Amino acid sequence: MGKVSDLYRQRVADGRIRPDPAQQSMLPHLDRVLDDIAVAPAPEKRSAWRAFLGVGSPPPAPAARGLYLWGGVGRGKSMLMDLMAEAATVPARRVHFHEFMQEIQAGLNRARQRGDQDTVRPVALEVAAQVRLLCFDEMQITDIADAMIVGRLFQVLLEQGVVIVTTSNRVPEDLYKHGLNRQLFLPFIDLIRQRMEVVCLDSQTDHRQGRTAGGQVWFCPADAAARTAMDGIWDELTQGAAVAPQRIAVGGRSFDLPQVAAGVGRTGFWDLCGTPLGPADYLALSRAVKVLMIDAIPRLSASNYNEAKRFVTLIDALYEARVRLVASAADQPEQLYNEGEGSFEFERTASRLREMQDADWGR
Ligand SMILES: Nc1ncnc2c1ncn2[C@@H]1O[C@H](COP(=O)(O)OP(=O)(O)OP(=O)(O)O)[C@@H](O)[C@H]1O
Ligand SMILES: [Mg+2]
């Protein structure tokens, strides 16, 4: 395919993206990774089993240095990473951190059932056998179990010659900041610094914001005009990206967000608040998307107290995670739940919903 910088220039020339000097300054770093992979000796192909048993070949030579691309929201980190995966000429995989960890958890369970001592190693070897370049979008570490797994996972992947590129909103030193037993996590930060070049995408522009800023994000009533407006925003935000349902897993349970593309999720009110979901589910959802679009929020009353309560919990989770919300609703936030238990508490939700409509929200 070639260079990331060529693809970027092509996209600008096609009018698909606007030139952004901060993004352009990242291009040599992205090109460098692909160049290094091209000249680095390819690790000898070993089956996962042979590698696991340590037979059949010498330890792989140290591979090219990866890249840790961090910066504020909507700056274009994921977009640049996509270009890189597209430009790569070696087996590459681009995956969202959250999704990848679910896959790893499933592998760990299998390894546990087999009674393996080091459960992470065989799982990491399986991944390493398939790819040379692993693009890991949105690394975020929120608990010590994840922290330990990711540390060990990276160690084995790197040892196997996999080149890792990740995006994150935080500088490595701030990963899992203030987390419990954080000292156990510190060697992982050293590993990142050693094996990955750390660069900051310091752009002035939040490209996502530009698309909804000044624009309406709350449409009422939820009629055909609202639907058309919501469809327009969806098209604008996703720009033809592949749409697929996303499985959100929490503590052994899971639910599907029906439509997800380019970090934007879309769902109907009843799918989200009419089913028995709780705070942990909404928190996981808030971590999985940057923008959530909810169609047809109804007027709520004492007769659907449970749905109203879930809606309050959902908005709290979205608010904490600073997820951008675009919605169609029967009425203005203040008029959605005026009677019944919890209507007093709903005032806070209404106020949050107002704040979340602000053009600056989510920055
Ligand atoms: N130069 C650009 N011109 C036009 N649109 C852009 C440009 N860069 C990024 N975008 C678009 O802006 C949106 C946000 O970009 P992207 O998702 O890559 O940001 P990000 O840095 O990964 O944000 P986050 O930290 O929230 O994940 C995407 O829809 C992307 O296609
Ligand atoms: Mg991103």
C-alpha cells in the first residue's frame, strides 16, 4: 500500500479530510513505524503451540519500535491509526481496546479451564501468530486486573516481534492514574517507553466537535422531521464508516448496541432503558462510544418509573464519561418526567441534559 503520508495527502486531495498541521506532523512517525517493520527481520513463523513449548526456532530478533499516539478527543488519532492499518503491507490488525480485552478474557477463561499456569502467554501467542502489526485503539486502564493482563500481554507480544501501535487520551505516565496498587503497573509504563515511541497529537481542532457545534443535538417532538435530522447527523458523524452492532460485556453479561460506527453509537430509548440494564452496563457503554444517539425518548411518568430510573442512571454515566449525546425526545428535558417518585431527582438529569447540549460539551 505504501506510506501513511501518501494516504493522508490523498484523503486531503479528495476532500475527505481537512489538512491539519498537527496531524501532518505525526505522519513521519507513522511512516517510520511501517518503514522499520519493512526492514526488520520478520520473526520466524512458529505455530502457537511450538512457540508455547519454546521449540523449533531461536528467540525472535527485537522488532521495530512501535508508537504510542496520545492526545485530546476528536484530534484524529483513530483516523490516523486507520490510515496506518490500511497502509501496512504486513499482516495487521486494528482493534478497539475494549473489544480486544473481551476477546482476551474469553481466551484466558479457556486457558484457565485447561489448567495453564501462565494464562496470558498462550493467549498472547495466539494473537502473535496472526499479526505483525497490532493497532490498538483507545487504550484505557480502569482496574488492576486489566492492568496486569495488559502488561503481561504486551510483554509476550513484543517478545514475539509484534509491533504495537496504540492511541490513548493519556500520556503513558497517566495511565491507570490513582489506581489501586498502581506500583504493580509501573513496569508496564517503562515497557511502553522502551518499546514504543511516545508522541502527542497536539491539535487545536476537535474534528468531531466541528460537526455538531452550533448545531442542534436535541430534537423534539420525536416526529418524522426529528428522525430525518437524526439520520443527517448520523451520516455526518460516521461518514460512511462500516456500521455493526457492538457487544458491550460487563461481568459475565452482555448486551448489544444495535448500531455502532466510527465511535458513534445509535439506539432507541426502549432498547437501552426498557431492558434490565444497570449502572455497570451504562458505564461500560459510556466507555465504548464517544457519541451516543438515542431515538425517541418518551415522556415518562409513575407508570414507567423503572425506565425513568434507568434513564437517570444512563445520563449520569454518559455525563461522567463526557460522552456527547444526540437525541430525539417527546419534549424538552424539563418536561420529560414531571410526576411520580424521583421526579425531584430528575431535575438534576434535566439540567445535565441541558449542559450536554452545549457546543463545548465533551471537550
Ligand atoms: N483532518 C480531518 N479532517 C476532517 N475530519 C477529520 C480530520 N481528522 C479527523 N477527522 C474526523 O473527526 C472525527 C474524530 O476523529 P478521531 O475519531 O480520529 O479522533 P480521536 O483523536 O481518535 O478522538 P478520541 O480521543 O475521542 O477517540 C472522526 O470522524 C474523523 O474521521
Ligand atoms: Mg479515537
